[in-house]
Amino acid sequence: MTSVGIDAIEVRTGRLKLDLAETFAPEQGDDPEKYTKGLGLFSSSFPDAYEDIVTMGANAAHRLMERKGLEPEDIGRIDVATESSFDNSKPVSTYIAGCLEQVYDGDFHHANKGERKFACIAGTQSLDDAVNWILAGRNRGRGALVIATDTALYARDSSGEATQGAGAVAMYITEDPDLVKLSTEQGYGSADETDFLKPNQQFPSVDGKRSVQVYLARMREALEDFERAAGDTHPDDYAFIPFHTPFPGMVRKAAVLGYRHMIRGTDVEEALADDIGRQPRRDDFDSREAFEDAIREYVDDLKETDAYREWYGEAIDPTLDISSQVGNWYTGSVHIARVSALKHAVEQGRDLAGQKLLVASYGSGAQAEIHEETVQPGFEDEVAELNVDAEVERRYDLSFSEYEQIHDRHNHEKSVELEPFTQPDSEFVFDGWGPMNERQYTYIE
Ligand code: CAA
């Protein structure tokens, strides 16, 4: 079967940074460790006054096209995933194509463009659509541009405020990809939930604690469904497991449950039995409540074992590096977790070629999806081209009052003019409103 997957990735972060321990925690009257240890977040990214989901997406796509030597005629699809869209009719992909056409001789008139919505999982769904388009043989030798772009802003003083973030991930999907090949097997966990939603409003309505439980429940269903398609999973099967990462603490909770599920009935459960016993089995308990208590106890013990800690340190922790510095990027989050892992492997001199990733996506509302990816030979050359460290490093460090101003600047219900904190440099910028209330963009040399 044709090998299809991600040929190249680019990451673009908002140009501003809010330090959670130094700047945010003192104003909230919180212990900084609630953020750095509890949530696992050190800082978040914000868009400057001239940035938005279009500029971040277009700038990521532009760098990707330049780096890969692509022209518009090489691209047969532009799919944008976002939950920060500003138009119920005209898709963000048309704005991004319009930006790119300012700097290329050719155009994207031949390309199919769309916008995908299902909270944070839409980035993976767009990737899936692109892969299926190629597998169906409808691409005529062209690739697909998939862009996940979001400004994940919450209402001020709401529970999610510390988990904000803003950035875009652009991915080029082709046959014989240079980075990772996607499996055709995938598993879903999907249900009608009201954990997090934005009914025609910019900032989400969130039931924070419940959203955590819904994430875990749907992820578990997706893993079971994946195993129905692909067979049992084992922790040793995967070099890394990138999860959707609203904040690293969420992944800590999901990872231990996933590990428990994967080791059930295996050599690992057996090896741990002397220390922490075997996993509770439902048939051994009179009530579901007693069974669930026993499971909780087992998981608490499991978390403390050397076997688990070692696995977590190798397969999970490296996926969280970037997200701990940039916050939640909604549709892009699982994709920066993948980048984080691949980058870590290159930095450690690990040759991952032929090894597998288990990629676990999630969107509130709610749906989880799990699939496998196989790392391709030469992946390190692609990873070496990433400039994500420089992107993260160059952000302007906001004071708290500057943070308040930029939050207001991006609040659709406020009309706030604000001088930018940074200077645009060879990039697309937001340039005001047109006669039909459309957003306008310019490329600044
Ligand atoms: N030192 C160390 N740890 C501390 C601490 C301290 N001083 N103070 C608190 N903590 C720990 C807490 O124990 C807790 O850890 P555990 O959950 O492991 O016990 C952690 O820090 C967070 O503390 P709280 O639970 O008290 O934090 P909170 O209630 O203020 O906020 C939240 C947590 C409800 C998840 C909030 O961040 C939120 O609403 N986030 C938005 C929704 C969200 O991201 N949900 C995730 C699943 S939904 C999803 O994934 C989709 C999406 O992208 C939005």
C-alpha cells in the first residue's frame, strides 16, 4: 500500500510570552508551583497586536513552502483546523491562501480549501482528510497543506486562564513522506458531551474538572477501539506517545491510565505483582464502586514504580517540552507534542527510523482518536530544519499590565487599539478591516 504521512512540519508561536510563575501567579495570589508543578506549565504564548490565526498559519506555511521549495501548483488542498475562527462562512484557509499568493507568482485557485471544526481534535481530523485524499488517489501527485491554528484565550479570571496559548502548526502531507507515515488503523472514543464549548462566543464555557474526566473516558474508549483494529498494544511498542496537551498535568493523568491498560495481562504486570499486586479484575468485586476504588489504589501504586517512571521519562515526558513553554494551542497541541518528541530524539542522537509513535488526539464535545505513526529514515534532516527553539526564545516577555492589554486587544467584544510590543520582520501581519468587515493582511519585508 502507498505510504502516506507528514513530509514536513513548521511551528509558529505567537510573539508574546506570559511567565506563569513570575508574572501571573503573584497577581492571582497563587503559589507558582501550582502552575509549574501542578499543571506543568511555565509560560504561555500570545499573539502580538498584528498577529492572529491567519498570520500565524500563513507564516508557518510560508516557511514550510520555502524550505521544501514548494510552489502553489504543488499543493492540491489547504485544510485549516481551528476553534478560534472569526467567520461562519468564509474559511480561514482562503485568507491564508490569499496571504501566500502575495508572495508567490502562482496561485491556489486549483486547490480545495476548507475549515475543520471539532475542538482540538480538528487538526488531526484535517490530517486524516488529507491522508485519505491521497490514499484515494485523487491528489494528482500533489500534496496537502494542513494548518492547525488557534488563539486559545479564556475569559479573565476563569479556571482555564493559566492554560492559554497561541500558535500554529503547518504540515505538508504527501506520499513517501520524510517524517512519519500514518497507520490506516485508528480508534475512536466519541460521545455527546458538554465539557467545553463556545456557543457563538469567543471565550469557552468550561466545566474544568469534568473536562478532565471526559478527556480520560474518551481516550480510554479510543484505545480500546484502536486495539480492536490493530491488536493489543504494549508500552514497549512505542518510542513516544504524543497526547493532546491542554497542559502537561493532563497528560500525566492520561499516561498512567494508558500504561495500566497496556500492561494488563502482560509480562510487565507480572513483574510488578510482587510489589503492587495484580490489577483488580471486575469479577472479583461485588460492586463497581469497590472495583473502582481498588483500581485507583493500584494506579496510585503503579505511578510510583521504577518501571512506570522509567517508561514515562522515555515515552511521555519528552513530548511535553514545547507545550510547557507555550501553553494550549488547541488544534495544534498534539502536533507540537509530536514535534517535541522527534526533536528530543535527535538531540539525544537516537535513531528512531522504523520505530513507532502512538498519537492520541482529543477534542472537547467530545472525541478522542488514536493511530500509529512510523518514523521515516532521514527524519532527523527534517527535524534539524525546525526553528521552534528560536521562535520560543524570541518572544517578548509581558508584564502583567501588558498581558491585560493584549488580552483586551484580542477580545472581540472590546475595541482596543494597541501599539505592538514587537516589530514584524519578513512576515504576514494583520492590516485592518475591509469594506465588508473582512480582515486584511500584508506581507512586511
Ligand atoms: N504545588 C504543586 N501542585 C499544586 C499546587 C502547588 N502549590 N497547587 C495545586 N497543585 C496541583 C493540584 O493538585 C492539581 O493537580 P492534580 O489534578 O494532579 O491534583 C493541579 O495543580 C491543578 O490544580 P487545580 O486542580 O486546583 O487547578 P484548577 O482547578 O484551578 O484548574 C483545570 C485545573 C480545571 C483543569 C483548569 O486548568 C481548566 O479549567 N482548564 C481548561 C480546561 C482544560 O484544559 N481541560 C482539560 C481537558 S479538556 C481538553 O483537553 C480540551 C482543551 O484543550 C481545552
